[in-house]
Amino acid sequence: MSEFPKETEVVVVGAGIAGTMTAYFLAKRGVPVVVCEKGRVAGEQSSRNWGFVRKQGRDPRELPAVIESLRIWEGLEAELGEDIGWHQGGSLYLAENDDDLAHYERWMDFAREYQLDTRLLSPDEVDAQIGGEGRIWKGGMFTASDGRAEPEKAVPAVARALQRMGGTVLTECAVRTVERAAGKVIGVVTEKGPIACRAVVCAAGAWSSLFSRNLGHGFPQLKVRASVLRTKPAPLATESNVMSSGAGFRRRQDGGYTIGRSGAAIFEIVPDALRYFRDFQPGRKSQPGMKLKFNDAFFRELVRPNKWQGDQVTAFERYRVLDPAPDMAMLGGMIRFARQNFPQLGPVEIAEAWAGMIDVTPDAIPVMSAVDGLEGYFVATGFSGHGFGIGAGVGRIMAELAMGESVCVDLHPFRLARFTDGSPIELFSKQSWRG
Ligand SMILES: Cc1cc2nc3c(=O)[nH]c(=O)nc-3n(C[C@H](O)[C@H](O)[C@H](O)COP(=O)(O)OP(=O)(O)OC[C@H]3O[C@@H](n4cnc5c(N)ncnc54)[C@H](O)[C@@H]3O)c2cc1C
């Protein structure tokens, strides 16, 4: 076993897609980097998602970053020399009524502005894409250059590549806190010992606000439980990622489909919900599919300290991997919808069901930011249910930011200070939490 690193240039907290891709881009340019992961690589959201990699339907503020991300995804498999299930079969959003059509027509303005290959489809064109066996759709919106990857494969492959380039990945190694001197980062304290460093990138997913709060830099972030399933092998209906109100699906490499339902998540009421109640008001109203639940999560988080020192065992070690139970009632309704509206998928038999805790910000766009008052501390989090697709671009962006270089996209919309500088919280669309 290699020795525990005593020092490095950059420590990345969390080996999800945001952290692993950041470390990958740093390692590519020869920057010494250590990724510390409290559980396993991509154990939380980054292996549990649907695998959609899309520009379509995005909040326009994210488009420059996701365009760059798609460019990276397109070459990633060859660059890594490993199969990650990359396939560019497009995104197809189905229109069930005139409101959907109007929404897609409005989004076409952004597609034109960014010269995307997005187009609106007639009902016949939709049938030509997915077969006409099911419901008669009013039309759709389609972006042929969108793609998909297999989440369980992609991030571990990136982690292996960054290790081949000299980067270090430590699993079961929670970062407890950041050490500071004169307002600057000087290192981290992990459960296995300290590591001196010049910069820290917090890419801790649903744990980022808690981690940052201990340093005096908390921000509004909550989590919702989203459930998903994969089917047994089934006939090939389409290679596109398909989205409708009752079910969204994509073809898997194993011959089945991953199926989920956008927006149909459970929000467990926890103390942070009260802490950030006002920040999340606009988002709450736009999520009619969200179920509220009051359960033991409230008391578990209530007794959790908000402040601790590096010599104390933390929540990060107590909860190695967030592995919530799937909402089988929701999945049952979703299967009925899929059988009725997409008979071309076959009998839709469950091979496996699971859930993930999605971390969300009040405006459903991420934080990719330096932090005022703590030089050398950077945050990449809050991807609000659509961080897998943008994740490759996040790596490049955060590596540039951490190295003090000019960044390839405008990060103003993603600055952490937007939650404290009096800016209005602007939520793009009720559909912005779509995979
Ligand atoms: C069911 C579901 C479907 C989704 N579908 C899509 C989709 O189709 N397309 C899409 O683009 N996005 C999708 N998403 C969202 C996407 O998965 C996430 O936005 C993205 O994976 C977030 O990546 P991350 O690296 O920020 O966080 P995560 O993947 O959650 O990684 C954070 C990591 O940090 C670690 N960590 C936390 N605290 C510490 C600490 N103190 N020390 C060390 N390690 C720590 C955690 O253990 C975790 O491994 C979906 C999400 C879910 C749950």
C-alpha cells in the first residue's frame, strides 16, 4: 500500500463526478492532487443517476458550461482508453399538451442563440423516433448531439486515469475540516491524518454545505430523494434519452432501460429545511411532484453538530455512503405509466431499484466558486439533479479556477456570494430539475 500523502498542491473533497473530474484535469497538467472520499468512488449521486448527458432543456445560464462538457464527453472514452458506455443518441422530450409545446418553443430561442442542433418534432417524427405503439404525442423537442454514459462505469474510469497520471485517490478517508492561517487554506485534516496543501476544492455533493458551514461558509443547500429502476433486457425501442411527465428512460448497455420520473422525489423535512426555508420558497412552489415526509431524518440531523474540530469523529465518517430506500409506490405508478404509454419497451420488469439523495440549491443551478474570506477554498456543488452531464466540464472549470487561471466560461451566475449579496433567486423553469 502506498504511503499516506503528507502534502500536495490541491485536495479535492469527494470523489463524485465533480471532484474526480476536477482532479483529472489537475493531474493532466501535472498538478499534485489528492482526492479524499469518505466512502467509495461515485458511491453517492454520481453512480445512481439516469446517465443523461444533455444540453437540451437546460437553464440557459448553464449552457456554455454544458456545451464545453459535451465536447469533453465526446472524447473521454478514447482519452481514458476505457468503455464508459458513451453513446450520442440524442435527447427527446415529449409534448403531451399545448403547454409543453409552448415551453419547448420558448426554449428554442436559447437553442438558436447557442447554435444547438435542437429542433421541434411533429407527432409523426416522434413516432419515427420511438415507435408509434403507445400514446399519440403532440410533438417533441429533440437534440441529436446529446448523449448518455453508464454512471457506474464513468467516474471510476476517470479515477483510474487520474491515478495513472500521478494523482492520488483515497477512499474511506473523510476530510473532517480545512486548516487555515491568515485567511488562507494551509491544509486539511482527514480521519487518517493531516495533508498540507495550497487549495481545497469542496465537491462533497449533498454534504457540501455542512462541510463549509463548519468553516463559517455555509450556504442554502437541501437534498431530495429520487428513485429509479433498471429493467431486465427488453426490445430496443430507441437509442435516444426520452422524457415525459410520467416516465423518462434511456437504453442501457446491458440491454435494459433505466427508468425514472423527473420531479417525483421525496423531500424529508430536516433542520436545514427550516434554516433555508425562505431561500427555497420559489423552488418549492414549482415542484408539484415533490412529496414531503417527516421522519427520523429530522432528529438524526438535529443532533448532528454544526461545528467541530479536526480531532473529532464527524458525520462524514458515520455515513460512508448515502444509500436511501427507493420509493416503491412512486416506481409502481411510473411502471404503469410506462407500460401504458411505451408498450414498445416490453413488459417493464424490474431488475433493480435504487434511490439517491440529490443536492439542490434554491435556483437549481450549481455553485462553482471561490469563497470570499477564505483564500484557496473553492466549491463545486449544488448540481440540482443534472450534474452528471455537466460534470466533465466542471472538471475543467474547477481546475482552472483552483489554479488561478482565466476560466473558460463566465462563473458569475454560479458564484457562492449570490446567496448573500442581495441578488434575487432566479429559478429558470419547473422543468430544470429534469435529468
Ligand atoms: C436518481 C438520480 C438521477 C439523476 N439523473 C441525472 C441525469 O440523468 N443526468 C445528470 O446530468 N444528472 C443526473 N442526476 C444528478 C447527478 O447525479 C448529480 O448532480 C451529480 O452526480 C453530482 O455529482 P457530485 O460530484 O457533485 O456529487 P456526488 O456524486 O454526490 O459526490 C459527492 C461525494 O463527496 C463525498 N463526500 C462528502 N463529504 C465528504 C467529506 N467530508 N470527505 C470526503 N468525501 C466526502 C461523498 O461521499 C460523495 O461520494 C441524477 C441524480 C440522481 C440521484
